[in-house]
Amino acid sequence: MMYDCIIVGAGIAGATAARRLAEEKNKKVLVIERRNHVGGNCYDRPDEHGILIHEYGPHIFHTDDEGVREFLSRFTKWYDFGHEVVAKVGDQLIPVPFNLNTLHMVYDSEKADRLEQKLIAEYGEGSRVPIMQLQKNPDPDVREIADYVYKNVFLYYTMKQWGQKPEEISPEVTGRVPVVISGDNRYFKDKYQSVPLQGFTPMFEEMLKHPNIEVRTNTDCRTLLQFEDGKIYFEGEEFGGTLIYTGAIDELFECRFGRLPYRSLEFKFEHYDQDSFQGHSVVNYTVSEDYTRITEFKFLTGQKDTDGTTIVKEYPFAYTGAEGEIPYYAILEEKNEQLYEKYRSLTEQYSNFHLLGRLAEYKYYNIDAMCRRAMDLVGEIK
Ligand code: FAD
Ligand code: UDP
């Protein structure tokens, strides 16, 4: 096959772009993926006990975007649920995001009633207030709640996850988990909250199954692509088609300006011959332990045909680029964004070269936003 488009990476960004180019634009597409599987970080598989696990951390597809939902629904049926998270604080498991139910668990009923009225009067029922904003409220009662949430939900967890205090990281990040002025215990507010019924990997396989798409796994793009003097070479020959790159941009240019900083995670999986480990899909450890959270997969995927249970603990650390490490989170800071910009400007000399994805764009994308961005990008490609 002679390719019109080459896409590096078979995560949600690459797979969505591939399908849309193949289908809508009738392009011949090659997808190059260095892992031995498709799906990127959404990849899941059965472990040796037959329990469906998410290899790169728990993933829930949540969206309000009808177009994205509709597109992905062509490749899977869904297991829909309202995703809930609790935090272990002392002996209690409290709902996160902190909401009015949480308020009633941590204060006596008289005080909780009074504080609830105050929060509603101040922010309005149903509103979602970032912790950094709540802390600025002049009312001592509201600040008492903010102090509680800061100390018991954000401080230690954020220190573990980012190696920095909540006030030192981008407010966009802590703002993802606001204080919720309602009795809604769900982690996300989106209309759709689901995992693919048979798992993410079959959904990706289905998406990439198209006569115009060829996928090469176990292949690092750097073995096939060269960038020289404003020209792109594929297998030694000049490539005049469209290239979409979804990997880390510093790696593509040999880290010549230094490495872009990322946070990484180590996942430790444990299996137990018991029906349940924690009775919840996700428990956040916000005041204790070295790991940030424990996910018990059967409660996330709805899997019923198993007696045992598998969990995963997440241990964050600073990515160094060492063999085997995976860059998971861009660190949204001015100086990192400037460094990113230096790399990005290197790509300007190549026409029809697009950066797409959480690594390539050095951004914090959810699955749905990534899928939307890939669909929009393909819409712009001739
Ligand atoms: P990726 O999934 O990382 O895919 C990029 C692919 O490119 C990878 O497969 C990689 O191997 C490949 N690649 C890189 N370099 C090369 C190369 N040189 N040659 C060939 N291939 C290469 N989002 C949600 O919406 N809900 C969630 O619950 C959720 N949970 C998350 C939990 C964790 C722990 C993390 C880290 C993220 C989570 N996300 C979640 C975000 C979600 O993972 C991303 O939105 C999504 O993976 C982005 O897709 P992508 O295609 O940009 O990147
Ligand atoms: N966070 C926290 N405690 C929690 C949940 C979240 O401190 O119990 C903070 C933390 O800094 C985290 C950020 O809020 O990185 C965003 O959380 P989210 O769950 O959205 O992160 P994800 O793992 O999805 O990237």
C-alpha cells in the first residue's frame, strides 16, 4: 500500500484520526505503534486470573459531547455507570469530590445544615467551586470548609502526585475536582460515564479495522522516519503525504533542548482470592500511604464472572526518560510550556506535519476531548 497519511501512535488520538482519514477522506493510512498493542494508555486486557485490568491506570470514558459518543459507539457497546470515588480519611471513606454529602459526614448535623445553607447562598445549588477559589472566601465558616478540604483531600494527594503543593501547580489541575454544592457523589458531571462493554482494546481494534488502514505494532517510528532540511523521509524515501505524530515531541528531536518534564506512575497490581478488596472501584488515599489510589477493577468494569479480585496501586514519580519509564502527565508550568514551544517551532519547517495528543501537544486531555480534537483536525486536512 502506498500511504497518503502516516500516524504515529495508536492511542485515542491516533486511532480516531486514522479511522476518520480512512473513511471520510478515503486516505490510505499507516499507523505506527511502538508498543505491542493498540489503544495507547486506554489499553486493557485480562490478567492471568481472567480479570479485565487497565494496564496503564483506570480509564473511564466520560463525555457530554454527543458527536464523540456517537462516533465511538460505532465500535463498542457500553457499560454505563455513575463513577464514584471515595477518599480514605482516618476511619472514614468520604465521597470525592467533596460535596454536601461529604459535608454531613465530617460535621455534626446542626453545623453541617448551617454550612450547607451558607454554601448554597454563596455559590448557588449545583455549582462547582475549585478549592483554590473556595480558600479565598472571606467568610470564616466557608474558609473552615476550604481548610478541611485542602488538608484532607488535596494537600497530601497532590504532593504525592506532583511533588508540589496544590497552590504550586496549575489551578486547571486541582480545578478538575471542585467542591460540589449538591448531593451528587459522582466523580464527573458528564451525561455519559462508561467503559466499553467488552473493554477498550476491542473498541480500538474495531476502530482500526478498515481496508484503508494498516497498523504496525512493535515499531518505533524513529526507525522508519527521518527529518532533514525541511523534508520528511519514510523508509529512506521522501514522504509527501500527511504525518500526524502523537508521541512525545522532545523524543522526536533527540531531546536536543533538554527533556520536557513529565510525571510518571508505577502501577503495582495485586490479586486476592476473595470476592472484594475494598467494595469500591476507586479509593483515593488523601492523607496516608505512598500510593495515591487503589482501583479495584471488577467494580469499574462491572465484571461478574469471577470470584477473585485484582487491584492496582499507583505510585507517582518524576519521569527521567530511563528505559521502561512512561511519561504520563505534562507538567503545566510556564517554563515547561516555553520549552515545549521551542520543540514545536522545529516542526514548522515541515508541511503537512501535525502534532496531536496529550504527549505531542503537552496538554492534559481526557479521552473525549482527545477524540474530538482528532476529529476536528481530520476535518481540516485536505
Ligand atoms: P496515548 O494513549 O499515550 O497514545 C500515544 C501512543 O503513541 C502510545 O501508544 C505510544 O506507545 C505511541 N508512541 C509514542 N511514541 C512513539 C514512537 N516513537 N513510535 C511509535 N509509537 C509511539 N482520560 C479519561 O477521559 N478518563 C479517565 O478515566 C482517564 N484516566 C487516566 C488515568 C491515567 C493514569 C492517565 C495517565 C491518563 C488518564 N486519562 C483519562 C487520559 C487519557 O489517558 C488520555 O486522554 C489519552 O490516553 C490520550 O490519548 P493519546 O492518543 O493522546 O495518547
Ligand atoms: N486531587 C487531589 N485529591 C483527590 C483527587 C484529586 O488532591 O482526591 C488533585 C490532584 O492534584 C490531582 C488533581 O486533583 O492531580 C486532578 O485529579 P484527577 O482525578 O482529575 O486526575 P487524573 O488522575 O484524572 O489525571
